[in-house]
Amino acid sequence: MDAINERTNMERRSERELVVTRTFAAPARIVFEAWSKPELFKRWWAPKSIGIPLLSCEMDVRTGGTYRLEFGHDASTSWVFHGRYIEVIPNVRLVWTNEEAADGAVTTVTFEEKDGKTLLVVHDLYPTKDALDEAVASGSTGGFDEQFEQLDALLIALGASPVER
């Protein structure tokens, strides 16, 4: 098992649930900012290895707010992901819908700080077993290792120290 996988854990908890966890050596407020400020989110969300940049990132991070992410090389060949925030508790919890498809998941991200480190838990709840099966088969759930490495690098750039390895 490589070092990345030792720190990022992905588990299918039920027929409809996928849970990803990772601890970051940064306070919850800084990790939350990386998830809620478009200028920071844009710097780490798209795995660089896929070669498809995040062109635009619009986020109104408040309960009832919306988001819109556009990936691609230009506006003529882009993919849009969008949804709304169901619950926002700063530095503690984000819950949003994934509305680009009728079978989109509801994503809950929690930020639990202890001793200056933050345990991040991403919980995706899909409407059906088939929807989760399709997401896994398409590879759309496979980028967390790289995304979280990129988030780790951003947190270091923002002044947080890396998790002790």
C-alpha cells in the first residue's frame, strides 16, 4: 500500500453509501475555507492527472445557496456539475446535492478538529445501489487520493504543516 492510501481511506459502507476519510494537519477553519472559498477550492479540487482543469467555480456557501463547477479545456467542450447547499455550519459541516444527474448523490463533509489536526469525512449517499455502482464503475469516485494530496499541498502553502508521515 502506498503512502497516499495509508492516509486516505475509502469505504463502501452500504449499497448506497461511500465514505472517504483523511486527517489533515491544519485547523478545521482552514480546511473548511479550502472547501468553501472558490479561489481556494479551484486550486485543489480537479485531479491534475486527468488533465481537465476546473474552468470556473461559483459557490454561494450558505444553507440554500448553490454551486456550479465547470470542467474542460474551453466553454465548447466543458462539463458542468451543480447543486445546492442543504446545510452549512462553518468549520463543522457542509451538505450539498449533486444535481447534474437524476441519480446524483447527497454529499456530507464534516470537519472534526483535535489537537490542531482535522479529521475530514466525506459521505456520499446515492439514491440507489445502481447509482453508486455506476459512479464507481465510471471512475468518478476514484480521484480522492490525488485531490487530497493537492489539498494537503494547498494547506501547507497556506501555512499548515503536513501530517506526520
